[in-house]
Amino acid sequence: MTQPYVHPQGICETDRVGEGTTVWAFAHVLKGAVIGSNVNVCDHVFVENDVVVGDRVTIKSGVQLWDGIELQDDVFVGPNATFTNDRYPRSKQYPESFPRTVVEQGASIGGGAVILPGVRIGRSAMVGAGAVVTRDVPPFAIVVGNPARISGYTDTDGRKLVSSTQSAIATNQPRMRSDSLVQLRKATDMRGSLVVAELGADLPFNPQRFFIVYDVPSRDVRGEHAHRECEQFLICIKGAVRAIVDDGINREEFLIDSPDLGLYMPAMTWGTQYAYSPDAVLAVFASLPYDGADYIRTYEEFRSLVSERSAKENSDLREGALRARS
């Protein structure tokens, strides 16, 4: 076991510090804080009492973690990033409780970013240097600017996603999911163009619901949910939109920019649409009527359900193999 190390000129008043953690010079950790294992607390960091820091977290110089802040495992906080915990601060006046600010597992916060009280920064999200975060950041989102806006998303390895496009069908890009993009039939002559799809043949299911999304401000995000049973088929009949599909293991981004290109989203797919062009019109076919209970609204619940389903499938396979040998 590697005991925590506190630099002779650092102060660590809490005894709830995991093995392998280092507190460097001029850092000060108060007695109520909880610090995980293999954490790097750099010079000139201050950690207040009601703070929880997970394992393998890096907190660079000049960062203050105030009451109500939680950093989950593998979070990176860049130099001089500023957390706040009081929406209406006044000298010598204290709220009854502080809003909880949570930075989820694997997220990174760039140097000089400002995080307002009570926000949640999602799993593996990336906050750009100097960004001012005023509202929740979705999992895997990349946000920049003041106020922070989504500029893209990352994959499960933390790399910025690059959109697959219509050309990917022909080039067979290695990360391409062959069941996602569907080329529809198009006829073009001097009178114009026509795209056709036989609902019982060209679509992967018989639709029971249809809706259109349009007039979406380019800075806003749609989707950010999954369905337990419902399947969807997306066609951007005008303009362009970027769509992300996530099965809980792999994530991929697609540029939908032609009415003869459809994106199939099976049940238990976490879907996100963003970067709508000003003229974008997105048509969505759904396999089932609307049912609020079919929605999965948080990514953590989605991941949990995917894990449960995978464990059950593996168990069923093992049982089947045992029965076959008996």
C-alpha cells in the first residue's frame, strides 16, 4: 500500500485520503473533505469541507473546490478553473445549503473555465479553456465559449467524433455501422427530384407515428434520450443535422444532409441531434405510438440497463451451452 504524500509545505487536515494520493506545496485540504486514491492535488489548491473527490483525479494549480462540489473518478481540472457554489453571494451571508455541483466520471475542465453553482457536467464531457458553464453539460459533449455551447461530442475514448456521411456507404469506413445509414431510392430529371420509401420494405419497421422537427436554433440540442422498445428512422428532408447514436458500448456521429439518406436507430440506442442548419427539417418515423414510460431520460440509467441486458444475455448463453453439453 502506498501511503498518501503531503508536501512539507502542504496542509491536509482530513484523514479520509486514499492511497497513492499526493498533496503538493501550498495546497490546503480541510478536515471534512473526502479524497480518493491516486489523486494529484497540485500547488495552491484549496479544498473545502463538503467536497468529494474520486479516484485518479487531477486538480491543477490555482483551483478552489468549495462546499457542495463532487469530482468523480478520472476527472481532470485544469489550472485556475473556477468553481462557484452560491448563486447570490453576499459577504458574511450564507445560504442554508449549497447547490450540488457534480463533474461526472472522466470529464475534463480546461484551464480558466468558470463553473456556475448546481450544474452537472456529464460523463467524459470536455469543457474548453475559458468557457463559462451556466447549465448542465450532456455526457460526452464538448462545450466552449461564454456562455458555453456545444461544439461537438467525443467518442468513448475521449476523441472528438467525426461525422460519417453518405460517402461512407460506398467507402466502407472501418468504424461505420452498416445497419445505421440507409440509402433510399431517388429519381431525378428535369422536372425535379423524388425520394421514395416503401414503409413495409425499405424501412426496418412499420411506422406507427411520425413527427417533424424544425426551426431548431443551431446552438440547441435535441434527443438526449433512449427508448426501451421504440425504434426510429430519421430523414433530414431539408438542410442538415448531426446525429449521434450510442449503444452503450460504441458511439458514432452521422451527418444527415440529404433526403435520400436515412438513419436507423434501434431500440436501446441513446440518440442525440445537434448542429441543425437554419433551414433543417428533420422527419422522424417511430415504430410505436408515444409512451412516456418508454423513454430513458438519463445516460446513467441507460448505461445501467445496457449492462443488465448484457449480463442477462451472457447468462442465457452460458445456460444454453450447459444444456447443450448435458
